[in-house]
Amino acid sequence: MGCLSSSQKEEDVSIALQSQKKLKIVFIGLEGSGKTAILQYLRNGKFTETQPTIGLNVETIQYKQRFYLIFDVGGKVRTLWSHYYDNLDGLVFVVDSTNQEKQQEIQKELKKLSEDIKTKIVLLMYLNKSDLQNSQTMEFGDIPYSKSDVIIQKCSAKSGEGIWEGIDKMNGLLDQKFQS
């Protein structure tokens, strides 16, 4: 039996072991932001008409050699969000970029999120519906996480634009997390 002696081999083994495990990702966001539509796009590769999520949807998707166990928690049941934060590898916060009226509510939920999650995670913020004419640039001020942990990605659940790019960026940050 051989012995691993180089740090590169150790990193390769660490990444290989992580790729066998399902990583836990939670999708949250205000009601009507498009969480389930994005999840269905990731699952099926196309837009699917969805119904509002009353409780929870659970799906497994594969990206590259990594499997993600995704919990899509309904936006109307925000009190349940924190029940899914244990052993979290990443969090996806979906924002409806056409709904400026919800800006303060989003800020409030992001602040609460930073209080509820005690460990360092990768946060992917999808600015959904960015392909629509009435979409606007969203201002988040200081997102309560270090900038290396946060990805802000414009996307469209209908066209798929930006969805896989966000997952790819999240995947890259997770690689860095597992190597350190």
C-alpha cells in the first residue's frame, strides 16, 4: 500500500471525498421570488411552471462531480428557515429583482440570517427575473458576511440565464472551503 506524501495528493483526496458526499444547500427567499422555479431549472434543464411552496421541497442535483442535497423552503414559512441551517454547506437566497418594495424586508431577513447562522458558509444570492424590463439593480448595503463568502448572481428562472453560473461560482468557493 502506498503513502500519500505530497500536499497536492492530499488536496485531491480531500476533494474526492467531498465529491462523494451530498452537500447540504438551503434555498430561501421571500414568497414569489422564484426559488422553486430555479430549483426545477437545475433539476430539469428547463423552465417549469410552479406552485407556491407551502412547506418544503427536497431535490438532489449533480454538478460536475459534486452532489447537492437541496432544501427549498417556502417563503411564507420563514419561521421554518432556521430549522435547516444545521450542517449547512451553502445557502441560496433568491431575490425578485422586479420587486423594489420588498428591499427593506430582504435587508431584515439577511440581517436575521447572519444572526441565525453561526458557521462560515457560502451564500449565493440570485437576483431572479433580471431579464425582465422592470428589473432593477438591488442595493444590499453591507451584506453581513465576509465578501469571500458571498456571490451575487443575476439570473432568470425562465431562460436559465445565470443559474448554472451561480452554481459554478458556489462550487468554486466550496472547493476553496474544503481545501483549507
